[in-house]
Amino acid sequence: MLSWAFLFLVIALIAGVLGFGGIAGTAAGIAKILFFIFLVVFVVALIFGRKPKV
């Protein structure tokens, strides 16, 4: 999922440089959403993946 966020970030940067404002804004928004979803999933995996063995 992080790779998708980076992909949309690259698309947003390229579109921003070329002057496509609407596309850049949309791609940047998608990249932000995917990045934060990735962070939440990562934290949940850290918390539940470190259960002590009985």
C-alpha cells in the first residue's frame, strides 16, 4: 500500500511540474489518504504482532 502512495505522490509531482493543477491535487490527495491508511495498518500490525508467547 505504501508503494501506491508513493506512486500517486510521483504522479502528483509530475503533474504539478507540468501545470495540471486538478490532476496534481487529486493525485496528492489520494497519496495522502493511502499513506495514512498505511501508517494505521503498520501501527496495528506492530501492536498485535508482538503478543507475548505463553
